[in-house]
Amino acid sequence: MGILEKISDVEKEIARTQKNKATEYHLGLLKAKLARYRQQLLEGLSSGKGAKGEGFDVMKSGDARVALIGFPSVGKSTLLSILTKTQSETASYEFTTLTCIPGVIEYKGANIQLLDLPGIIEGASQGKGRGRQVIAVARTADLVIIMLDATKSEAQRFVLQCIVCLGF
């Protein structure tokens, strides 16, 4: 069982567990396990076969390639789902997207590949949070769309500019 399947199983268990005082401890353990699995996936420390870089090797297709890059929970997956027929998972917590999710837009006879990349964090150009894999995929794109959350602070924009300057 790969790390992605383990994450899915824990999320399903959390969803079906009733929330009350008697189950608080159990839910806390599940959330800790989920955080541990996500950290392993982000840092590539999983002992599972093929976990390192899993999902980042997307074959280039179409006439152009566009990468969506930005911090976690800024709407990259929602935009991909709206523009393409691909359903990228969205949730109210950060790091819902853990691998590269491709979609295709047809525009005036041209097929444009749209890539939903995991959120990048401060220190991504040094490899923190699988940042190097995300930046490597973004480098292969013909166009990079940098998405920001308008409700977040100005510091987020500055950090993202630094990441892009150092990584590209």
C-alpha cells in the first residue's frame, strides 16, 4: 500500500468517525497519522516503492503546457476543475494536492495542458516541501501562472516572488 492510499484511508476514517467527546482522542491520533503521512510524502522519506517523485512525471501533451503555481489553498485545484473536465480534489485544509494533476483545455482548436502543482512553501528552492520537484515541473511549462490569495498578506506575494526568482 502506497503513501497516497494510506492518506486516503485515514481521510475516509476521519470522515466516517462521529465527532464527540468520546472520539476526540481517536480523531487526534488519526489527524497526527495523516500529518505524518503527508510530511513523508512531501519530503520523500517514505519507504514505499516509487514514493519519491510519485506523480510528478507527467508526459507533455498538447500544443502548450501551463503550470499553476502558488501557496497551498489559493484555488489552483478549483481553477483546474473549472477550466478542464479533470476533477482535482479540493478541501478546506492545506496540501490537498500532493502530486501533479494534469488537465487539458481546448481553445480555438489548440489543446493546452494545464498542470495543478502542489502548493509551494517558503524554502521551496532549497527543496523544502518537495519544492524542487514542483519547480522542476514548472520549468518545463511554456507558461507559469502564479496564483495568490487576495485575502492573504502582502508578505505572501513577496515570498512567492523570492521563490520564483531563486528557483527559475
